Amino acid sequence: TLVRSDDPLAAVEQAAIDVAVIRGAAPGHSPARLVHLFDEARVAVCAAESGLAGRAELDWAEVPDWPLVVNTVSGTTGPWSWPPGAGPSQTVETRNFDEWLESVAAGRGIGVVPDLAMRRNIHPAVRFIPLRNAPPSPVSLAFLPHRQEPLLRQFVAAAVAAVPEEGAGDWTDERGTSEEGKAPAPKGRAAD
């Protein structure tokens, strides 16, 4: 069953779901295993009535010049995305994607999201602006490492296999072999 969750990592941690797609960096204290799949480019989002709406592009260094609308639960961009003192001086906090989108549409600030949002969530009152020099946003699968259900193992293996070679790293089981019977454990950029 496919489930939408405002906090997919928490849903995995609470065993409410078996696996989740996580966009952005996850906190280091999570018990979930993160399997990095690929990185996405980011775009800026502003109200259609904003002076930015007509811009052809925006540079990452310009983002802090405007209030930043932040989804504090599952957003991929926030004050944490810049070195201390270099980020936006004003933020508008929201608790889910829908509230975030409506806040941007209402002109309360600008947002930054993975470019996937341009293709998925079209809101008539927002405009997407290509963003130069922005750090990429990681996309990972999250699951609890002690869960060993065959369907979970197969899903993670299929997702990893579907990613172009330049995306995901090498994959083996937790003992470093390709043996069946364990959920894949990533090498490289994984967080346990």
C-alpha cells in the first residue's frame, strides 16, 4: 500500500510503514538505515505576484535575501542548509508540504525544493525559478535495518538496481556478500 506521510522518516522509525523515500538530509540520530539513491537539483519557488516571479534564474547566494518558508517536519531546505550566519535572517515555519506551498503562494516568503516539485505540484499562485549553485538534495530509501522481510529486501534491491550507476553506490548485504536473506546495506554514504 502506498501511503503519504508528512514525516516519512518518523513513520519508518515507528514501524508504521516498512520503507520510505526520504528527500533531503536526514538527522544523524535516526535508527533507520538510509540508502542513498541519487541527488536532485533544487529550484526556488515564489508567489506569482512576487518581484522574483519574472526572473530567469536565482543564485543560491541570493536566497537569504528573502524570508525563507521552511517545512520544519520534512522540508529539504532550511537555515541548516547554510553555514552558521550565512542563511536567511527571517524564516516562516510550516509543518507540512501543503501549508508550506500555501505560505509561498500567499507571498510570506520564498521556498526552495527539489526540482521534482515543478513536475508534481503545480499551484496556480506560485512560480518556479531555476536555482544556480545550490547544493544538491539527496534522495534516499529509509528502512529499519533489523526488518528482514523478503518483500522489503526485494523492494530495496529493485530500487537500487533501477538507479543509474552514477547515482547509488555499491550494494551488498550486512556481511559484505550478495547473499539472499538480509536487507541490502549500503557502502559509502549511508547513515545507520
